[in-house]
Amino acid sequence: MLILGVQRLVVLETPKTGSLALRAMLAPYTLPISDDAARHTGHYAYVQNHAARLAEAFGGTLETVAVVRGPLQRMQSWYRYRLRPKVKGLPASTRGHSFEAFMLAYLDGTKPQMANVGRQDRFVGWTGQAAGVDHVFDYKQLGLLEAFFSTRTGDALTLPVRNMSPISDRVDYTLSDAVLARYHAQNAEEFALYKAVTAQGHLKRPGLLA
């Protein structure tokens, strides 16, 4: 969670959406108290544990920002990330497991450490019609995110490359039609969220003035 006091913004860092690059870009504007906050605080945890305190400290409500990406592409990124040598031999490693096995573990809950992945619709407080987060950006349209923060800070900002999952031509993301259909069915709300976000690139909470 990143707190930009002057800009009156809080960034809720959705896992696997380039949050380290976002941290690097916003470092000059982020308050030191951000270092003590849990990195991947979602909307409901923010509202419950932080919103009132920050509103009191800054004399009013702070706007929240998050990034989401295509659900299947995010699962592929998690799978690839957990192939890295650092976690080899650990329960969180996906080495020795096909992508389909990883997806089935996620869907079944049979290997929670290997396939412990949260849902983006829950992270941003998606109701089926709108997100609880004030500004939700599409990972594939990050130019809009850069423009947003450039406007709010008054500086021309560009995201650097940070912490990318290792890319290998040998990674096989093949899924059977049955598993893909099951994933779409079980995560229908996450797909609905991403459809709404990708249609606009920058999804604003209804009633937000700017």
C-alpha cells in the first residue's frame, strides 16, 4: 500500500500487476509510512483498517488506485514466477507440475501453497456493477496509469521495468477445454471486472468527480 499525501492518493498493490515498478515510479511522492503498511492490502482491508485513520490524518477521504490484468494471463504469471530456482523444492514451487495441474490445484484447493492466488474482483471490492476502489487501471493500458499519475503529481512519469517473472519459450500454458471452462465459471466475477476495466482502461467509481 502506497500513500501519496500531497496527491491524496492510496495505491492498493494488486499482486502480479507490476506493483514494484509502480513503487519505483512513485517513490519520490510516497510517504515513509508506506514502508510499514502491508504491501498487498485489498479494498475491504483498507476500508476496515486504514481509511478512517488516514482520512483523519489528512483532513478528508483519500482516493484509492489499483491495477488489474487479464485473469488467465495473471495465472500464467503466477505459474511462471513459481518456477524460479529460488523456490525449487519448496511447497510453493510449480516445478514438476504442468500448468493444467497448477490450475486444477487452484480450482480444487488441493495444493494451496503452490496455487495460493487471490482473486482480483475481491481485491478491488467488485460488486458485479462497480469496484470499491476509486480508480482501477488495465495492466495492458498502463499508459493511462502513467498519464493519471503524471497529472496528479505535475511531473512526466514513466514506469520502469521491475521484477518481471522469468520468461521461457519452454513454458507450456496448455489447458484442456474443460479446465478453461471451469476456470471461467468459477471466476466469472473476476472476468466481469476485467471486461469492465479493459473497455475503458481507467474505470472510475460511480460518483467520482475526477
